[in-house]
Amino acid sequence: MILDKIVTYKKMKVKKEKEITPINHIISSIENCKERRNFKRAFEKVKGLSIIAEIKKASPSKGIIKNNFNPMEIAIAYTENKAEAISILTEDKFFRGDNSYLNVVRNVTSAPLLRKDFIIDPYQIYQSKILGADAILLIVSILSKTQLIEFQKIARSLGLFCLIEVHNRAELEIALEADSEIIGINNRNLKTFKTSLSTTENLIKHIPKSKIIISESGINTRQNIKFLETLGVNGVLIGESFMRASCINDKFKEFRGE
């Protein structure tokens, strides 16, 4: 499965990064970091769903999604359209991302930034702080419950928020047992790569109202947004639709029904 390949590669990548920049060097630099933006506050809209707009060049299933890829220009377009938060793919091999994108984007927007990567080691959490992230993605399917609890604790100590991603009921139970605050329901089946909003529809019934719920993947139309609103989600994470849009501004208007 592609997820296994990504995790295997990520372990090798992190090992090399540790050799280049030891964790004690990173920790000693954290006190110089600017104050982080409040990712959680992005989902306190009174009306409509909050949009996490994603900067994403490629994916394992689709290949290159956006050829004329300029993270700064995309971030400016997202900011002009008042995206509540911006997600940035930093995984380099399978998604063609780069750690440097976080700082590039941070300089042109005031929106909170989510580092979207495959975090499997505490090192990456400290690294995320230095790189300029306000929040990190933690994927339940590649972590144990013990790791999930530990990683959230480290993130909180650094002032970082966590988006906890689940794909099924078993993963959701782990997320809830780990006292996760912001839960992302990924509508993509990681085995077939097909997407269905029924995943959000089925899982949201088992999530306490006190949690912040984000629906991820497979969101392409205004009808999708309206359907998710009826389910009670707080926000949506949208990447491919924006990346493939001929005009990001028009796509925002469509999603918001303007």
C-alpha cells in the first residue's frame, strides 16, 4: 500500500534530517520563533463552513496536479479570498512538497498554517515549529494511541495545534480516547483512493458536539459544501479543486454560493 511506502521513506528521511540538524539544535532555536497563529479559532465562524485551502503540487494517485506551481502566488490568492487557514504539503517525494514552503507562505499571509506531512517522529513536531507551522497533521493510521497522545502533548507544549486525521470508526475511537480536539475525517479510501462524503456522514454521528470536525478530500462543488453543512461539520479541507481551478477566486465564490 502506498501509505506504507510513504512511511518507510519518511523514516529514512527523518533519520538523515536528524544527522544534518540534531534535535538539540532545533530545540535551542525554538525560543526565537514568532508567536503562532490560532488554528483553532479559524473554525469559529458563525455562518458557513471554514475553508482550509491547500497548497499541493502532486499526489501519489493523481501525479502532478498543478504544473505552473507557485506557492507564494497561490497563498496570496487564498489570502485575498479570506481562506480561514492554509494547508501546505511539505512531503517531498510523493507530493512534491518542500519544507521551505511554510516560511514562503507565512510571509504573505496572516492565516494560520497547517503543515501537512507524515509525522512519525517527535523530531518532526519540533521541526514544524521552526519551519513556521501553526498546526500539524497527525494521521491515526500510522501512529499508535501512545504516540498520538505523546505527539499531541509535545505539540501543545510548543503552542502548536493538531488536526487528527481518521478514516474509519476504529481510528476515530483511538482519536477520541487520545482526547483529540480537532478531528479531520478523510473521505479518501487509502486502499482504493476513491472518495466518498458518506465517510464523513457515517463517522460524524459518533463524534461529540464539543469537537471541531473537518471534512477532507472529495469536496468539489457547492452541493458538497451544502451537504456537509447539514451534517454539522465545522470546516473543510480543499486542495485539488483549487489547484485544478482556472481561477481560484471563482472557485471560492462557487464554494461559498456567492
